[in-house]
Amino acid sequence: MIKNYLKIAFRNIRKNKLYAFINIFGLAIGLASCLLIGLYINNELSYDTFNSNADRIVRVTMEYKLSDKVNYTATSGSKVGPEFNRTFPEVEDYVRTFISSSNVKYGDKLFNEDRILFADPSFFEIFSFNLLSGNAETVLDAPNKIVLTQSMAKKYFGNESPINKTITVIGKEMTVAGVCEDTPKNSQLKFDFVTQFFNLGNYVKEEQWYTANWITYLILNEGTNAIHLEKKINDYMNSEAIRKQTGAEGNNYLNYHLEPLLDVHLKSDLAGFEPNGSITYIYIFVIIALLILLIASANYTNLATAQSTQRSGEIGMRKVMGASKRQVFIQFISESTIITCLATALALLLSVIVIPYFNQITDQSFERFELIQPLPLILLGTFCVLVSFLAGLYPALILSGAQVIGILKKGFSSTGRHTLLRKSLIVGQFAVSVFLIIYTLIILQQMDFIKNKNLGYDKDHVVVLPIGGNMLSNFQLIKDALTNVNGVISVTAAYETPEFVQWGDGLTVNDEKGKHDISLNAMPVDLDFTKTLDMKMAAGRDFVQSDFSLMDTTNNRANYQQPYIINETLARQIGWTPEESIGRLIENRAIGPVVGVVKDFNFSSLHEPIGPLLMFLGRDFSRTYMVRINNNDVKGSLARIEAVWNERTNGRPFNYHFLDEDYNALYKAEQRSSLLFGVAAGLAIILACLGLFGLAAFTTVQRTKEIGIRKTLGASLTHIVLLISKNFLVLVSVSIVIAAPIALLAAQNWLQNFTYKIEPNIGVFFVAASITLVITLVTVGFHSLKAAMSNPVKSLRTE
């Protein structure tokens, strides 16, 4: 019996090759999309789950209020971990972490490495990074010890064992005490080297509540409730003794929050060592995957119910010969299962083929073998069973339930509730497609706005070069050499680049309104900073060489003054106009005059408004040179800069990037999402059009006689095309009307995440409607033209 079902099923597939192809290919695209999106979602949801203590680890984030402004940061002071460990028995241990870059040298191998992690000795005991060599308790118990990942051990030592060998890192000789596996891709902490936290310098040995540059993790004792502990911590922080320590006066305060490690990547608003994901996007991608699969399933249901009119004779004869309703039902479910199994096999093949392109879109590094792991295969098998049953259920019920007398008299009707279902499915398919098109277009408009917004400085053609090792001792010689390179317009340096200033600080102003403190961001910079970045001054000037004379360190710094540049927002917050600010005294690390007011520029993501900013002359804090070059000969200028770099930095690797790359990296999540939405919209349109193509072909065949008669009576080509196309165009128009307002609401909700954003205009809806209608017309028009241009005599004779 089963053999007979399969034989008839394959015969029908061969007989209806076009519809079989549309169903198999459409389902394959839907299943492949679900498989790949599922791979991405699983990776996002599995962040940090490899840690055996993940449910006990929390990240400490800081909330503080200063001058009526509340601030939040993922970093905390060096005192937080040790103090909480001493004070609260619920805290088993702590680890402070910081990632930086440095030259690493072994023998004649010298590289600049960006992922050097500084951590307390407890690091490998708290986190489950697998040590292949070395003991978790001792690998970081001395300042001269370092741990390498497998990749770095291979890079520097080849097949030799690196254990107990000496390498030079951050200018110090260190002994390799351990080797660990490469960090998993689903880890917040990604590193190549780990050394002791105190190697950052003497300034981290003094415990401080502020100077918050470190990310602190706590591991809690079994059974500890993090919410209750957080309340205890903040009661402690608001006690009189601790408020006195932290300098909190009046309404000001310093509090801490405990974020469960497993919630940080998707649920925290504060990024750590890498940009966070978003649980909202995960929900959206789940919905998109299901919608794509539903569209593919709808195609099958649509075409199967449409084809039912062609199978009246077959089903009638089966029932006359004694076939039961159950047997007819199994026959059609069998056909659905075969089609879905073929589609599933094709989906797996398509996923293997396109995974490199999927990696480019998602910025991930999935391997092909991950697609044949138990979980993806189980999910694919589950999808296959569900789609086989759900997509084939309605046609099978309709066909098996029809009365034999009715079938033999007039066949299946293609009107009534069957037609209503097909129309509803078409409207639903295209509504999803139009929604995704509009949503994607608005995201792309916002991304274009971000890319081209006037930031208050010029980010283009600025080369960023890292400063490290002993370069600060030769700072001016290197800067002068770079300035004299042909093609270089200007050179400056700073602690960090201006697109995302993370240095949190404070300012004291004592003027006619009294003494008041202001929380702000600060930037240590060198001369020519505003010139190199092409910033505009609202009043005053940039720093000049003579400003260094104010920074008099003689006589125990009795006459020391620190010159400052502030932005317009800070001037307003103090209560001064830009012109009134010049020459006024303010205090940060030292009292000093305001020499300039720079026009506001965006020094953080466009998600945030421009805040108060203080720039001070701090060459010794410099971590990057910024070199503006002429855009006429970028390649030649870089080659000449590299030659000077190699000559002046004793072979330090020439690792450069452009400032606009740093800026674009701030919106990596949005760029990735816009690509995914764009691909999803494209797939939805393709699948919807595949179904439409099949239905148009079927409708044209059904109306062959009608078309022949109309042409015989003088109907024009245009009239025939419109006759066949208009019903589909009406349905698609209805889908546009339904989808447009929903897409607008969803897009406006997404745009609320940005302080600086576009206002969606009506043009987006016209574009989406035009794209959809044109695609529909082209899809249906192919069959319409073919039918309209056929010989009516032949059509009537065939009928």
C-alpha cells in the first residue's frame, strides 16, 4: 500500500513539474532560512553558557548622580571587587578585567596585539576558559606570568611547547605559565593573552571608587539572590561613612547594579568588551523565520487547492473503486511529505553552500559542520514533519472529504471558500513582504543618515596609529616626522578617538553662582587636535605651544595651571555663553583657564544626545596618533607614513586604521540588522512571487477557452493582460494597505532608540508599493502575455 502511495505521488510530481519545482524550491528556501536564522539565534542565546559557574557570576555596573545628572557605566573603580568581597559574605570572589593592546616579541617575531587581557589571579577559577597547560590557581599568581591561547602559542612558538619560555609584553619580560583553548565565539570576553591586573601600573594598586575603567565580575555563593545582594550593597553605599568616602553630597550618590552574566549580551543597555546584542532583535528574527516558512507553506497550500480542480476525475474514480476517505487523505499527505522531504534535503544543501555569505551578513564565523550537529538536524527534521502535515493538511482534508457524486458531476469548485483561502494567503504573503520592504527601507535611510550626518568634525581620511611601548618618550620626534611626510596635512594625538569618548570625569566650577560640580566626559589631547579633526571653535582658540608654560611643575607644582577647552553644552550647563567662558577658571585635576569653546560635536553614538565635554592638554595620556592625509594620494601617503613609522618606532608593527571605520563600528548591530532585514524582505518577495507565478500559470490554463473566445470577439492584448492581472493586483494592493501602517509603527518604535534620527516620509511607502506592484505585474504578466499572444483557434480546439 505504501509503495503504491509513493508511486502515485512521484507520478503526480513528474506530471506537474512546474508546480512541484515551485513547491520544493519555495519550501527549501523557507527551511534553509529557518535553519540559518536558528543557527544565529542559538549562538546569541548561548552567550557565556559554556561557563560552569555562569548562573553565579554577575557583572557590576555603576550608577552615579552628580549635579542632578544620573550616569550609567559598565565600568567600575578598582575598589569595587575587593571591598564587596571583604564586606559581603555572599561574594565568594571577584575579578577585575581590562583589555588593551601592546607589542609582543619573541625572538625575531614582533607583532602588535589588540587583545591582551589584564585580570586578577582568580580569572581562570571564576570563568571556564579551558587551560590546556597550567593550573588555574597559579597561572596568574605572579606579575611576570602570562597565559596564551592556542592560536597565539602556534603563532609565536610553532610546534614547540611555550611553557616557561619568555616573551616581551607591554615592555616587560614575562614567562608563559599556561596555554588555554581559543575563546569561544559566544563569549563576551575574547582575548589572546592574559596577564595579571596589576601589570597595568602602580595606579591600579590603590583602591578607588572612581577612576572607573575596569569591568568587574563577582562570583556569588551558591543560593545567593543577586537582587537581595544588590539592595544590601546600595544600602551600604548610602551609609554615612561610605558616602563620605565617595564624596557624595546632597542628592548625589554612587550605586551599583548586579547584572547576571547570562543577561549581559542580550538584555543589558551597557556594552562591555564588545557591542551587545538585543533580545528584541532575537524576537524579530524568530518572527521573520516563521513568516518566511509560513509564506513557503502557504504557497504549497495555495497551489495544492488550486490543482484540486484538475484531480476531480482521479479522486472520483478512486472513491468509486472503493477508496476510503482515510486512504485518499493518506495519499495526499504522502505527496506533501515527499515534497517536503525533497525540500528539506535541498534546504540543507543550500545552507551549506550559502553559509559563507551568511557569515558576512551576520559578522559571525559559523562552520559548515555546525549545520550537521544534532540540534540543527533535529530542528530541520521537526520543521519537515510540521510542514509536511500543516501544509498538506488542508488540501488533503478538502480532497478526501469531497462527495463522490459531486466530483463526478461537476468536479471541484474553484470558487467559494477555496478561493477565499487562496486570496487570503496571497494577501498575507504580500503583506509580510511589504512590511519587511518598508521596515528595511526606513532602517537603510537611518543608516544613511548616520553615515552622512555632520558630526561637528571631519572623520574622513584620518589615519589612526596606536601609541605604545616607549613611544611617549619620543613623542614629539615621531609627531614631527609624521607631520613632514608628503601628503600629510596635520597630526595630533589623544587618549581616545573622538567618535566614542568613554573617559568619565567631573568638573568643579566656583563662580558668582557659588561652587558646583558637573559630571562630564573628558579627553586628554595634544596640540592641533581641533585643527586635525576640522572642528569649529565657538569662541577662543585651540591649544598652543605656550600653554605648556602654564603647566609649571616646579616649586612642588605651586604655580601649576591646566588649560582647558570645553564644548558648547558644558558652557551652557555651567551657565556661560561661549564668549563669557574664555579666561574663566575651572577645576578638574588642577585649576586652570578655559582657552577655547569648541562647537558641539557628537563624541558618542547617535543613540545619545551630546553631553558636556572637557578637553585638557594631556600629551602623556596619549594612546593614538591621528594623521589627516590628502585624499588625492591615499595609497602613496600611507606608504610614506609607514616608512617613517618603521624608521622612528624601532620596527613597531604598522597597524593603522581609519577614523571613519571606528565610527561605523558603533553601528555594527544596526548595519547587521539592516542586512538581515533586507535579505529577509528579498526572500519573502521571492517566495511570494513563486506562489503567484504558479497560481497565475494555473489560472491562465483554466481560462484558456475564455481567452480564446475573447480574442475571437476582438479583445486587445492589453485587455487580456489586465483581465488576468487585475485580480492579483487588487489583492496585492490590499496587502499594501494592511502592511504600511503596521510597518510605520514598528519603524517608529525602532527609531526611538536614536536621539538623532530621520522622520519616515511618504516616499518610502510609494517606493515599497511600486516595487511590490511592479514585481507582481511582471510575475503575472509573463503568463498573461503568453496567453494573450496564443492562437485563439488552437486554444478553442484544445478545449
